[in-house]
Amino acid sequence: MLRALLYLYPASFRAEYGAEIERIFTQRRRDASGPFSVAGLWAETIADTVTAAIPAHWDILRQDLAYTIRALGRTPGFTVTA
């Protein structure tokens, strides 16, 4: 289920940090004792993933838009034609 949650992140983020996130979660899951601890860990993991994935996507979108604006600014003839 954790790997499915990681798909909420952009691919570049998953490639860079996915293995580390899985390693930390596995360690925390191993240290959790009892069903309530495990349920709390999952609730925390889901909440953290959902709240962190949105800013990660926004940051990539912001970078892409900035690059697009710079590229269009360098070629005014193409920009006007397009």
C-alpha cells in the first residue's frame, strides 16, 4: 500500500526519495507494537503523503511554467505566431 501512496508524488520525487521513504516506513512499522500503533502509523503516513504530494506537484508545475515563459520570451517571433 505504501508503494501505491508513493504514486501520488511526481516521478522525479519518487525516484530520488522513494527508497528512503520505504526504508523509514519499514523501520517504523517494525517498531510499532499493537494494532493501534500500526493504524496510527498508517494514518500519519497517509496524511503526510497527501499533504506533501500537492506542494511537490505545484513546485514542478511552477518550474515548468517559469521555463516556458523564459523560452517564449527568447523567441518573440514564435510567441506572436503561436
